[in-house]
Amino acid sequence: MNDSFLACLTCARNFADHTNAIGWSIFALLAMILPMLGGVAFFMIRLVRRSNAALEPEFRDEPVANAPVR
């Protein structure tokens, strides 16, 4: 089968070696996905820290040094 049927004209002309095109496309996808995942992780960590800062000490998970034992 002719390669021009398998890819758009730009890809078929610019990337004669298709393994190079595949490698760059994987790199481009990683370059888009990794910052997005990093942003989601940063936002979740920020939410947890802000929610812990707003809690009263008796409702926090970590033990308080001078808290009365119930």
C-alpha cells in the first residue's frame, strides 16, 4: 500500500523515516501529559495542606503534645 494513504501529506513528506515521527509524537504527548499530571498533584497537595491549616488542632490526625487524653 502506498504510504501517502497512511499519513497526511505533511507527515509523509517531512518524515521519510516513520520511526522518527513516532518518536517525536510520543515525546510531544509526554510533554503535554506530564505537566498536566504535575499540576493536578500540586493542586491536590495544596488542597490537603490548606484544609489541614484550617482545622482546629483537636480534629487533626497528628497527635498534639499537650492534648488531654479522652
